[in-house]
Amino acid sequence: MVCFIVLLFIVCIPAVYCESHTLQYHITLASVPIPGVPQYSIIAYVDNKQYGRYNSEVCEAEALLPSLGALTEHLKLQTQFAKGYVLKQTQKLNFLIEFFNTTKGNGDTHIYQRKAACELHDDGTIGGYQEIAFDGKELLIFDKERAVYVSVRQEAGMLEQLWNKEYNSMNNKLFMEIDCIKHIKMYLPYISTDLEKKVPRVKISSSESNGRIKLHCRVYGFYPRDVEVKWIKNGRDEIHSEEAAQILPNPDGTYQIRVSVGVTPDKNSNYSCLVDHSSLETPMIVHFETKNGSCLYIIISVSVTLLLLLLIILGVFIYRKRMTEDSHGSHEPVSIDGESLNTDVCPEEQEEQISDSPPEGLENLDKIIQPKNFKRRCCILDSSCFNGF
């Protein structure tokens, strides 16, 4: 396991040890060659960002961070260790094939996977873990305190005893607690420029369901990984999220996280997303604004204005039409005992047509007989229209 300790230039954290960082190795070995896929590969990650690799096609340790390219002699040494480590992992793959009484070759492909990691926490403590899987099923995990492997599946109970008897696990404990942390600090000056801090960006959004509003605070593009994101109400009350927020890696080596909370609409309350990160001098506070509500008010105001304008235009049109009909009417005049009364004119014009004295034979108003086709136009035929009588 000594070759594994220094395998692939163990590099991790920036110059100030004030945050937690993790160095991971993902080892994959196939029992037979697979077209288009290396039969054996090691991929190294720092805080979930790939920074080194070795595989059976290139057979050479490669640095994926520019600053590590200067370590030419060390990369040659890591290549030699990687070749020796291939032989050890191949022996363990064959052990698992025999234990599970599976066939080797003849078209059957079996996959051995191993994940190993060391951790340096922000308080200076160290940790780590190792996991072993076979054909996609996790079998064993490493207990660092007892320096033994423990089975995670019922059928692997016997495998646990045979594995610990066959392979010395003390080297794994030394790797986690001493060598891995030592190499993290040794390579620190070379990678600090590649892993510089990046300020987080924040995007606020909302969604509505079943009468409740859910607020979303998406924080992205930040580095290092550690970040604190929470919703607060009225600038002081923290709102606990109903969903577990998970920090996820981005392809460019930065990270992202989304924190969502459900709230009840309240015009007297305001909500803000607070983000605290090592790249910020003071926590960032982003307020939630109900932009959708403002747009709704604008739409309603514009609609009411257009409706009023339409009513005004319609009123003017009806008024002008009536005025035109009043001046060019074609209705039959009202006849009273052979005399005609033009009802298409206003009362003032009617007064000129009616004499001061009633027509002959009309001494009494009750004797006035109106024809059946009588229609009123501009004025109502009542006593005000016949003020001459």
C-alpha cells in the first residue's frame, strides 16, 4: 500500500487550512478488456474536482492542473508506483472471482472498484474512508479505528474474515492519517493558484402550488466547497428548509447548491436569502421581490384603461349616429285631425309648428288621438312638448 500512499501526486487544499477538503481516488479494474474503455484506471479528485489520472492505455501519470506540470520527476515516480499497484489490485479481483465462484474469461466481464479518500477538516482533525465493490455491488467498507474491513451485505460475512486475514489493512490506516495529509500540505504551494477562491452568484426564484409559495435560492459558481445558505424572514427569523440541500460540483470545478422553503403569502413580511462563504468579507443578502405581482398590477391597470377608452369611443359613436338620424329622419309625421306633427325635431322646433290656439275642433286635450305608428325620436311627447296648448 506504500505505492498507493504517494500515488498520483496527492494534492488537495489551498494555502490557508481553514476549511474542510477531501482527496479521493476512484480505482476501476476489469477482468477482461472492454472496447473503448481502459481495463485499469485511477482518477484522482480534490473536492470533487478531477486533478490527476492514470490508466492502462496511457500508462503514465498525468497532471490535470497546470501548476503540477512542473513536477516532472515526481510524475515519473508516480507512474512506477501506479504500475505496481495494478498488480496488487488484480490479485484482489481474482480473489473475489474465486470467492463468488464466478467464471473468468469466456466473455464474462467482472468489475472491481475501490474508492479511497483522506479528509482534512477545518478544525485540524483528519479522517478518511475506503469502499470496495464487485460487479456493481458494494461489499466492504474500511473501519479506520479498528483497521479492519467490515461487510455491508449479508452474503459478504465470510468474505470479511477472509479479506482481513489475506490483506493487511494497517497500511490503509497509515495512508489516511499520515501520508495522505503529508502530501496534501507538500503539494499545496503548487496548486494554490489553480484553486483560488471564487465568489458565489445568487439567483432567486419562486413557484406556487396548492395556495403556497415556495422560494428558491440557487447559489452557484463558488469555490471552495463549504458554504452556508439560508432563508430569513423580516431580516432576523431563520426559515428552516423542508428539503435537504446538497452541494453539487460543476464541470468547471466550482460548486452549486439550492435551498428552498415554503411560505404563506403575507404582505407584511419580506424574505431574503443569506449566503456566507470564505470568499466574501461579509455575508451576502439577496431580497426576494414579488415581480410577478407587480406585473399583474400593471396588466390590470392597462386593461381597465383600455376598457374605459373603448367605452368612450363607443359612446361618441352612438351619440353621433343618433344626431345624424335626428337631422335626416324619414319617419312619418304624427297626424292630428289632418294636421301633421313632425316628431323628429326637438321641442324648440315643435313650438314653431304649433299655433298658439288649438286647432278647430280640439277644444279639449282628451280628444287628441295619436296614430298607431307613432314613434318618439328626440323628445318625449308630453305636456312639455305642447306648451303652446
